Amino acid sequence: MSDADAKPTRKPEQIRLTDHRKGLVKLERRLLLRSTLSLGALSMLAGCDLQDNDQVDKALWTMSRWNDRVQALLFRGDKLAPTYAASQITKPFPFNAFYDEFDAPDIDGAAWKLEVSGLVRDKQPWTLARLRNLPQAGQITRHICIEGWSAIGQWSGVPLKSFLQAIGADISAKYVGFKCADRYYSSLDMPTALHPQTILALDFGQEPLPTSYGYPLKVRVPTKLGFKNPKHVVAVFVTNENPGGYWEDQGYNWFSGI
Ligand SMILES: Nc1nc2c(c(=O)[nH]1)N[C@H]1C(S)=C(S)[C@@H](COP(=O)(O)O)O[C@H]1N2
Ligand SMILES: [Mo]
């Protein structure tokens, strides 16, 4: 997957640049080449307007160190995200969303259905019971948020690959998109969708996902940054048009992972 497939990010000209322009452009190229973050993400993460030179310097250094650390945490050489022991699970696990925790959608699992559309043979919606009847897989992996924190958690559920097979998805298509109950949305390239560690997580810590962490279904993708792990998913679709995502469409690099 190349950056040509990524959604266009904020153009550098739109950000007020002083004499740091060259450095920033070089850094952005480096970040993009390594398939991680864009300049837009950097400016958002740094929380500065990229005009104050001292602030920019600080942001660049923090960012490039953070970037190296994230690469090291995500990448093990064989394209599998590192796994951990149960004793290493972070407690309490942090909550994050574009709203406060008490605003997380309260979903009735009995009424919930997972809609299926796009390039698939069987568009019948799925109930929780039907999803639980498919073979389940678990993992203890690290969730890395672009805001600069990470935490180890335990998730289990249906490997997305088995689900795509069950619905007769065209796996030669380019993307799998997800829509959530809270206006959030995201998407994955097909190789990541078929990755053995990408799961439709129903459980967190061996219990049904709590409301905060995405009840009743969250896509757990340990090879990607946290924002590419949509919670409260209500629809899955297969497509050749890049569906983008909530943060992706605001300048965060679409690929954001390995
Ligand atoms: N539906 C939905 N999914 C979401 C988000 C969101 O705001 N809404 N935020 C994302 C971000 S940025 C992060 S870091 C993780 C946080 O997941 P957690 O609350 O389980 O830690 O959820 C991701 N998935
Ligand atoms: Mo995040």
C-alpha cells in the first residue's frame, strides 16, 4: 500500500510557515515515507500554529522521537504486532473518543445489528448471537493513540478475515469501511483487513466490551494506530473507493501503521 492511496492531507501552504518551512517539508516527507504521520497530524498533535520557532523545534523533536518509538512498538519485522502476557495488561485501561466518556453511545445489544454492504455476496445483517457462533480469536496487544499514550489490553472476537469469508466479500477489492453509532467512521486496506490480528472484537478482558470501549463491537487492529480501531461499529462495507475516516479526513495519515 502506498501513500498514493492515502487521502490528501492539509497542504503545507495552508499552514503558516516561517523559516522552518524546509525542515517541516523534509520531516513531512520522512514521516510520509515511513507511512506514519502527516504534517497535519503533527500540527494537531503539537497543538501549535507552526509559527513560533521554539515551539516548532520542540514539536519536531518530540514528534520524531515519538515516531521512532511508535515504529518500534508496532513493528516486529514479521508484520505481526507484539503480544504481551496477561500480567502486563494496563489497569485501568484508558478511554478515548472525540467526546467525553459519559457520552459514549448506549447500545441495546439485543436490538443491535451489523449491517453489511458493498462488494459482498451476502448482505444479510448480523446479530451478536450469530457473530458469537463464528470461531473466536483473542489477543493481548498494545493500543497506541496518536495523542501520545499507549496501553496494553485484551480483546477477543471474530477474525475479520473469517467474517469477510462468511459474507462472501470480494477480497480483491481495495478497502473495508466501518460506520459507528457515534458518527465515527474509519477504513482499512484489504491486506490489513485480512491480517491475522485484525478482529471484530466482542470481548474486552474476557467480558463483553464495556460501553466505553465500544460495545457491542469494536474493530481491533493492533498493527494500526488507535484511531483506526473504530468502536460501536454498526456497518461494514467492502469497496474500491477509499472511505477515509473521522480523523483521516482531518489530516491524519490514512495508513497510520505497518
Ligand atoms: N466510535 C468511535 N471509535 C473510536 C473513537 C471514537 O471517538 N469513536 N476514537 C478512536 C481513538 S482516537 C482511540 S485512541 C480509541 C480509544 O479506544 P478506547 O476508549 O478503547 O481506549 O478509539 C478509537 N475509536
Ligand atoms: Mo487515539
